[in-house]
Amino acid sequence: MSRRTVVWLVMALFTLHNLEEAVAFRTYLPRVVALLPERFASPVATLSYPAMLIALATVSVVAFLVALAASTWPYSPLALWTLLTLEAVVALNVIAHVLSALLVFHGYGPGLVTALVINAPFAIYCLRRARRERWVSSAAMAAVVPAALILHGPILLGGLWLASRSRN
């Protein structure tokens, strides 16, 4: 598989995952509030389904732009690092889905199927290949996980908080 194909698969599989979440959250979003501990339930209670869809669409567009940059400038360390950081976010998201399935939903939760069946194996493949083929420097590769932790942690939570405020 060419590097260009891998680049576009990052975006396509990310978007497929977001689509599963979008479909499932129509039913699950109202139930999440009752399942979460009080301190987490309050911010989620203000998040509407349309706001969730906008958030999912927005991050899918961002993934497309990242893939476009990495495809247009295939030797750009910044474009490739950003793409690999996005894929590391996807890998972290797999862990989040497994934990939420076990601790919150006690079974299926929105996005779990694509996270386990598609995103986990592809993230391992993509990140290992990038390391083996030295798509970016060792220092840049080492910075991918900390950047992904920031994106999947405070940035994601802040984005969801902003989305929940958009209806007010």
C-alpha cells in the first residue's frame, strides 16, 4: 500500500468512525447523562444532538484537511507529523471507547465497533510503518503521543464544552 493510500485511509477511517458515532448518538446521547457520574453528566446534559453532529463534522473536515496537506506535500515533516498525531488521537480514542464500554455503557457505546475492528488495527499499522520508514524524525515521532494526549484530553473536552454552549 502506498504512503498516499495510507494518508487518505487515516481520514476515511476517522470519518467512518465519526459516522458510527453520529448514528449511535441519536439514541445514546440522552442515555449518557443518566449513566455518567454527576460531575461529568452536567456538561454532557447541555450538549444537543445537532451540536454533537456539528462537532463530528468539524473534526472530520479537519481530518480531510490534514490528509490533503500530507498528500499534497508528502515530504513535509509538519504535514506528516500532524497526520501521525491525528492517527495517535485515533489510537487513544480506541482506549477511551473500550473504557467507556466497560465503565459507562456496560456494553456497546457509540463508536465502539469501528474503534475496535477498524481503527485499532489501522492505527498500529500506520504508526509502526511511519516509524519503520522514518516518515518523520525520531524526535518528531516521540512528540506524537504527547500531542495526541493534549488533543484527546483538554482540547477535545474544551471543544465539547464550546459545542454545548453553542445552543445558548
